Amino acid sequence: MSPYLVDTHSHIDMEDFDDLDAVINNAKVSGVEKIIIPSVDRTSFENVIKIANGYDGVYCALGIHPTEAHNALDEDFDKIIELASDKKVVAIGECGLDYYWDKTYIEEQKKVFIKQIEIAKKLNLPINIHDREAHKDTFDLLTSNVNGEIPVIMHCFSGSLEFAKECIKKGFYIALGGVVTFKNALKAHEIAKEIPLDYLLLETDAPYLTPVPFRGKRNEPAYVKLVAEEIAKLRGISLEEVAEATSANVRKVFRI
């Protein structure tokens, strides 16, 4: 199978993308064959499924973002289970902990996070993790609740190399995006160079974190190629090697 690129985390369901046909075509022209759209709350569940079903190579994940945890209802979790029967739903997420924006509802975040871990295990789906300034609590909740039963993707990894190594010891995958192209992102550069390719995934987090040379503009799935190129450069290997390893990881993790 020839190597291709996958954007494992792209919010192309957002209002920024009123030109989806062009965005997805641009991705394919750049060698990006698959895109996964994570939801963030109940209002986006059905929309990400609709978009995924409208395009070949586009998939989605269902979850409640930690900044939306205080708005989560019991029926939201039932809805995730119900809608996850759709063939284009390949993960739970994004979910996790975020201590950057608001620390007033940490316990609610933890409860909502654990509920989604349990759903992922019940459905035998990988889980896509948002961890912002909450490394220890996120790691502890994952290690105590996942027990190696499902794949874990550390979306937009922002920790140290040492933390990345601890995650990999537990079998977690490290997803890197546009930050790796930033000149002063020394931690991301170190991780990109050092972690085993067997645990690496690519993403954009579009429309956010646009890579160089397009910083300040809307990010989109096509730009995951820039992420792959930078990682190849940092490691001293070819783009094809990065594409081959990361696409193999996607097949293993998401079964697509």
C-alpha cells in the first residue's frame, strides 16, 4: 500500500469552513487521503457524522470537550452511544481535561472524562484526548481507567519528551500538529525527533495552530503535509517514511 497522509484531528465542521468541497479536494491534492473530525459538544454530534458521510475518506469522533463539561447532560452520553453505530464514527473525543481556561469545574471535567472513557471501552473505540495544562491528572485518569483496553491518542501533545516517553510506556499515541513547525517550539522539535515512529500520529487541529508558512491564516487538512515534512526534516528521514509509519498507525488505531 503506497504511503499517504492522515489528518487525525480537524474541526472542518466549524463555520470557518464554508468551502468544504475545496478544502477536502486541497487535502487530497496534497496527499492527505483521510481526515477525522472530532466533535466538542452535543450540538456538533450529528453535523460531524453528516459531513463524514458526505465524503470518501472523511471520518469523525464523538465526544464532549472539557470546556463544555459543565454543560453536559446525562442524555448526551446516551446520544454518543446511539450515534456511534454509524460506520463513519471511528473514535470517542475529543475529551479530557483543560486547566488553562477555567479551573472552577475541575471535578465536573473529571466525571465527564471518565464517562467517555467508559463509553470508548464499551464500544471498543479509541479515545482522542485533550490535555491542556493538566498532564498529571489526565495521565492518572487514563492509566487508572483505560487499563490498556483501547488505543489512546494524545491530541496536540504539549508535554515534555519525558512525559511523552511515559505516555508511550502505557501504549498511548502522540499526535503532533502545526506547532512542530514553529521556530521556538523546542519541546515539540525534541519529541518529533525522539519518539518512536510506531507511536506517532499527524494532525492539524484546523482551523487552529496553522503551520509555517501560513501562520495567522486558517488552518486546513492539506497543511498536515507541512507537519509531516517538518518531522521528516527533524528526524533526517524522508517524507515517505513519515507517511508510511503514520498511515500504518492510523490503520491500527482507527481501523480505517
